[in-house]
Amino acid sequence: MQEVRERAAPLVRLVQRHRDPVVVQALRSAAAATLAYVIALRLSPEALPLTAPLTALLVVQVTLYATLTNGIRRVNAVVAGVLVAIAFSLLVGLTWWSLGLLIVASLAVGHLVRVDEYVPEVAISAMLVLGVTTVGDTAWSRVVETLIGAFVGLGCNLLLPPPVWVEEAGESIEGLARRLRQLMLRIGDEAAGRTPYERAAERLHEARRLDHDIVEVDAALRQAEDSLRLNPRVREGLLHRVVLRTGLDTLEICTVVLRVLARTFTDLAKQREPQPLFPAGTGEVVERLLSEMADAVVSFAVLVTTQVSQNADAAESRLTAELRQAAATRDKLAQLLLEQLQHDARQWQLHGAVLTEVDRIIDELDTEHRTQRLLEELDRNSREQRERRPWLHRLRQRLRGRFRPRRNRSTTARRSH
């Protein structure tokens, strides 16, 4: 049995990686490029119509939204370069000075037609076409091949819908929350005892390194957001995007506050060395408070990434209970610090800073605060969409006004019968 498992291990790893972005991109691009080349061999007069597979390779992306936007810009870039090359071939031909002028003109046209990252492609297409003797035939051949490659790239994602990367983004968010939890537990464990300044400084550096983790999670979230746009398999894509984005924003704020808290503990360790950060009883409360906050951070991430409503309700109830317990522990800590202040007023500013930073994290994780953020983001996205596409908003209003009376009349007629 063990031997069978060892032999099947490579196949299992391959199956587990079938949703990996690199694997999906490689397979999708290779299939689209090959198919585009086969079609171009039949439709293009060129013997080696490599423009078609090149276009398909550049057009196909992991998400449908990126494929559509890249396909349109790619076609615009190539067609603009071909038109510039035709104009130059009729006016000046190919010389050393016309080549430089061609590049400048192509780059300028690329910015005018707003092809974004495909601006160099305008100049590349123009140079390739201008450098061929039979400019007219080659120009139209490149246009045909470009269209073939673009349509094949678009068709691959339409016929084979790309995966939705929400699950991967959720795993990244939960991974960030668990790293936050581990750091909180270490800080709390050390706060309960005698913490050297060097060890407190190490925790501060760990908190600062979490910024790199946020960048990676943000990249995964942007991919998930793109996969939700224009995807026929997804309902309420805007809601999913807003929930994940606001969740990451909250964890990012908690990360910043935790970094400030680690800096406060570092300054406290420097001033109180070789004494402990807090008295014995107070240190134990600090450790328990950070442990409860760490659990709440993970529960918040689970709530944000949970798709099933029943599981989301359970996660929200658990988060509410943990925050309530953390708030009670925070009040107990405040009372202990107040009693300590009456006997020893040193470091009172740092003690107050600890309470302030704890309050900020608890407030950010609060469910009511999260609901308010969600409503504000949904309103903002709807407002931006209306401002960006007012004609679409007016069309929706007209359709609603047109069909609502019909439903009312039919309802009235049924009631009369």
C-alpha cells in the first residue's frame, strides 16, 4: 500500500495543482496559440502566419475580464501599427531616418488610442510590416492573423470558462490572519514575563515584515476580483469583491496597529529593563487579552471568506462572542493599569498607548463596523458605476418603469378574478 501511494504521489500533486494560476495560464495559452496557428494556416496567405499564435498567446489571460480587455487593446495596437506602416510606406518608405520617425509616430499613436501596456506593440507591428517588400499584402495578412488570434483567445475563455479565484484569495486572507494570530500570541506570551529589549525589537521587525505578506494577499485578491468580473458563472460578483476587499482592508489596518503595539512594547521593554513589562497579574491579563484578540482576527477572516450563509452566521456569532470577551478583558486591564498608575506613574503614556491600540483593533473587527463598511463600499461602487455609465443607468430605470406597471396590472387583474 505504501508503495502504491509513493507511485501515485506525482499524479496527486499534479491534480492538486490543476487550479494553480501558472498551470492554468500555461495550458490555456498553449491551446489557444496552437489553435490560432492551425486556423491561420487555412485563412492567411502567409506561409508561416505566426502573428496569429503570438496574438492568442498575448491575449489569453487567467481571467475572462483580463482576456477581454487585453484582447481589445491588443487588436487596437496591431491595427494602429499596420495603418501607420501603410502610411509611411506610401510616403517615404524604409530608411534610417524614417525608421526613427516611424517609431516616434507609432508610440504617439499608441498613447492616442489608449492601448496601455501595448503601446510598444504599435511600433513593433509598424516596423515588421514596413520592413517587408509587399507591404499591402503583408499589412492585411497581419490584420487577419491578429483578428484570428484575438478571437481564438477570447473563445477559449468563453467556451472553457476560467476558474474563479475566490477560494485562493480566501486562503491567502486566512493565511495572513493566522500569521497575525501567531505574532499576537508571541507578543502576549513575552509580555507576561521578563522581556529583553532585543527580543521585543525582533517582534517589531516581524510585524514590519507582514507588509510583504499583505502585498502578496493583495495580488491574489486582485486576481479574484478580475475572475468575478464578466463571469457568467458568478452571481452577485460585486458583493463578493466588496466583502473580500473590505476584509483585507480591515486586516491591513489591524496589521498596522499591531506594528504600533509592537513598537510600544519595545519602548516599554527599553525603559523598564531589566524589570518585566508589567507586574505579574497585569502581564497575565495582557497575555489573555492578546490571545482573545488573536482568535478574533482568525474568526474575522473566516467570516469574510465563508460563502455558505449558515457557516457565515456561525462565524459571525463566534466573532461577536470573542470580541465581547476581549472587550471585558480590556476593561479589566484598564482597571489594573489605573491602580498601578496610583502607585507608579512611570510609563503611563505607554500604558495608555497599549489600551488605545487594543481598542482600535477591537473596533476594526466589530461586526457592526464591518456592516457599515460594506454598505458604504456598495454605495460607492454603485455611484461610480452610474457616473461612469450614465446611459446604462438610465436604460435600467426605463426598463424598470416600463415593466413595473405591467406587473401591477396583471396583479390587479388576478385579484379581481
